Amino acid sequence: MTRSPRLLVETREVDPIDDLLPYTAPDRPLAWLRRGDGIVGVGAEVTAITHGGQDIPRGSGPGGSLAEAWRTLVATAEIDDPLRLPGTGLVGFGALVFDERSVWSSRIVVPQAVVGRRGGRSWITRVRTEGADLPEAAVEPIAFGPYWSGTLGPGALDPDGYQDAVRRGLAAIAAGEVGKVVLARDLVGSVPAGADLRRLARSLSTGYPDTWTYAVDGIIGASPETLVTVHGGTATARVLAGTAPRGADADGDAAASLSLATSAKDLDEHQYAVQSVLSALRPLSTAIAAAEQPFTLKLPNLWHLATDVEAELGNGASALDLVAAVHPTAAVAGTPTAAALEVIGRLEPFDRGRYAGPVGWIDAHGDGEWAIALRCAQFGAPPTGRPAAGDETIPVTAHAGAGIVAGSDPEAELLETRVKFRPIVDALA
């Protein structure tokens, strides 16, 4: 077993920084942002924790394995953090796979420096390995590169194939194999080599300010769904399941919201997702609560049914422990979980990679913020499979899915995926 490096970490408050995104790398941005607050990574990787993919054997699942490895790394770190704000001190940015059988790996990355902002206060954290001679990272804004556009087209599951997959999913439900299964389809394409990928993150954060805009290890997106947030022994989660497009005008929008709130199909789908989160959190909690009825959450292009969950944690559980317990929720996989994963593997002719997997950050106290990687694109070729697009382009893959329950209509589910593709397709264009 490889010994964890001893990290030396120093956080210092700096004059207010209005815009974090220019500080991270154009070609490999590392960011977690919401309404201007958040953290971005600067410089090379000081260290990274990897699970799965082509690197180490699978077994316990990425969340639990990474949680133990993170605790080991933190145990020897020397941390000087007078601010003690969420995102200060030692922080790792994480992107985890949806299914540990993926050829992609789950990774937590610790960069040389982190620039952060929260509640009007800004800071810089510098990280180095004891005895290492890695040159210090320059922490200064980098001008944005020129605008660019990407191309996306049908992937392994085109619209007709997706509707057929939905029908087969309904057959699995009718046979009693699953109560719900979430089926996704893919779009594949490319962006120009050398593209400033921060422009994609900027477009998403501007267009969808109430979501988590993230860029971690090659996956960039804007997620409306908080998987879990942990701070000071309290965990919160927002469960989203059940979707409807926004109306064309005020009356149509109100009708769309009301129709979603009273839809038996969508309420059933939502209840599956809420119960899966509650069941996963109970063993790690001393108290847990959730609203009895969901509310409708308004996003620029659609409505979601949403329920907030809050839990008081016991036994020193960290954010990664909760990620391991909760993922995959019924909102992105289905129920029962194991059976739903088998149906997904049978009906989806592609590897989801990090799509619908956990993405976020964790600190030395085990606190952190994690979302589900939705409304996103993965940049670069997978470790195996589809070859790189060429020296002049970078391959890109996007996914969108819908929850299938008894009574689902294949054409309506296809329309839902089109609505969910809109944020990333528009931003890439």
C-alpha cells in the first residue's frame, strides 16, 4: 500500500476577489461555484486519490474507499487555517463514477493552491508536500481565451433506440424486476483543441445561477441536485425527481407547475427517490427529517419536484461516508438499487463514467458539498473504448436521463431528456 504524502497547508485571507473562475486553468479547470461563491483550484496536482478504473481493484465502492483514504491523508497533514470557513484549509475536489464497474476512475484531487470566496470574504490556500521541490503555483487571473463552439450528435443510443430502451424498461417493471429505473441516452462530439473550457463553466454559471457549477477532472456541468452537504455534524440533501418543461408564458408556466405537483406518476417517482435517501442516511444519523410533501423547484428551463432532507450525524461520519451510503439514489438509478443497476447495464449501450455520479469537495474536518453530476459533459476519451477525436479536437460526451415507472410514456420520456440536454447543448454551442 502506497504511503500517503505529508501535506503542509496554509490558508490566508486576501482582499476580496470578485471573480474566481479566471484563476483556474483554461484547459483543465477545477471549480465549484454558486452565485459567485465557491472555490477553484490552481496549479498542478500535489496529490490525488484514485479508486477503480484501470488503477486499483474494485470492491467496497468508490465512496467508502475514498473516505478511508482521505482520512489517512488528513491524519498526517499540517494545516494552518485561521479562517475555518467552508472551503478553507485542506480541500480535495472529487469526481466519482456512477457505477464502480466503469472504466473511468473516481478521483479526489488536491491542487497546489485553492482560491475561495464565501460571504464577501476571500482566501488563498497553498498546499505542498513535505520535502518536495515543486515550484510554487502562480496565483493570478488568466485572461479568457477566444470563444469557441462544440458539436454534438447522436451517440450509442439515438432517439428511436432510447424509446425502445424505455419500452424494455417498462417490461422489466411489469415483470416485477424493478419498481423504477432511470435510463439515459448520450450525445457525442468534440470541441477544438486548446479551447478555454472555463467559458463553458462561465456560460452555465451565468445561465443557471442557482445550480452548482462544477469542473473537476474533465467533467463540467451545472447540477440542480445537491447529493449531500455536511457542516459541523449536520447533513442536508435536496432530492429532485419528477420533471416538467417550463410553460411558454405565465399562465402556461403556472399550469405546468400545478400539473407536475399533482401528477401521480411524478409523485410516485419522487417518493422512490426520497425514501432511498432516507434509508441510506438513517444508519449514519441520530435524527433525520424530511418534508411530507415535495415542492416545485423552478429552473430556467424546467420544473422539478423537490424535497429537502436534514440529518444530525453520529460516529464522526464524513461527507464522503454519506456519499458512499447515499449514491446511487433512486433519482439517478432506480429501485431496488442493485436490480436497477443491472437493468441500466443491460439497456444502456455505453459507460456513464462520471455522469450521474457524485461531484464536489471535502475538507480536513470531513465537511463538504456534493452534488450529482447532471447537465454535464465529459471531456477527453475514456481510458478504453472510443478513440480520441484527433489532435485538432477534444472528444466530448454528454448524457441525460429520465425516471421510468409504471405508466411512463416513451415519447414523453424522450422529450424530458431533450429538456435536460438543453443547458449543456446550448452552452457548448
